[in-house]
Amino acid sequence: MRLWSESWVDGERIPARCAAGRRVDGGVGFSDNLNPHLAWSEAPAGTRSFALICHDFDVPSRGDDVNRSDREVPEDLPRVDFFHWVMVDLPASLAAIAEGEFSRGFTARGKSGPATLHGARHGLNDYTGWFAQDKEMAGQYFGYDGPFPPFNDSLVHHYVFTLYALNVARAPIDGVFTGPQVRQAIYPHVLAEATYSGTYTLNRRLIG
């Protein structure tokens, strides 16, 4: 199975328009937050639906130094996953997602869900947890919300989009769900998978 995008070249920097955060005068702020274009082909025989997950595996495991102007997040700090997009039940007849089709702008308290376009269902992304203690932003964040890494992180972050071809028309998961839950639920039904990746940083020193 093959996965590609017209939004950027595989492995290169994700454009700011597809990110949740960008550099602005004097610091950082919200960006256009357009979901990227994705297209796929060569799904195996027996494919009845697709699932899509985007995650960043470079997220600091502790927040002590995050977004501090007087220091950088250490490069050797252990890192954890942060899920930016979780979607199941994309129909087997679908072969592409247009840029901005599922997300345009960053929505305070989160976009609605789980139901979304094409009869698919969105899971929660990890901005749900990130903003949980923020009275202005707390809510359930369904769908795509792109990169917004710490502006002082010494690592460039990597974002992996993984498309799964499944042998079931409806993923065996109900209610409100997360990335790890979907991974576990679909595992027995995966016929094939394909990935596409990009990088992003808001660290002025690393942008160059």
C-alpha cells in the first residue's frame, strides 16, 4: 500500500499552514491548522475500511522546561507519543483527503465529534489532555489539530501519518476513543499499513 501527500515532501518540514502553531512577531501563536492532503493506492484485496492515525513521538515526557524562554528542553529527555489525529471508518472507496477538508483553524475547546465526513468517526487527539487544566481551552478535541511543539525544544519533532487498511467496514470500538485504544482495537484487522512523515519545530535556533 502507498501513501503520499501534496502538502509537503515525505520526511521534510511540514508547512506552517498545516500546523496548529507558528512563529509570529515576538513569539508563537496559532496557525491555519489545515489538515494535510493525503492520498493512497494499492490497498490489498479484502479492504473494507481505513483508519488513520497521526502521532508525534518526540514530545517531552516532563513539562518542567517546556516553553521557558530562559532554557531549552534537554535533547536527552525521554520522549513520549502525542496523538494529533485519530480517525476510523474511512470507506474503502475513498482514495484521498483534501487539504483543509477536515480542519481549518484551531477551535478552542475542540472540534465536534465523533461523527465526521464520509461516514467516518474521529477520536480524541491529545490536546484534550494538554488543555485539560486551562479554563479557556478545556474540552474534547476531536479530529485533526496539527503540530505546536514547545518553542524551546532542542529536538525537531517528527510527525508520522499511518494509514491502516482493515478487513472490517466498522472499527470495533465505540463511544469516545483515543489513539492507543484504536491501535489496540484494530490490530487484529489490519491487512496493510503505509506511513508518511514530516518534521516541525518552533525553536528559532533550529529553524535557521
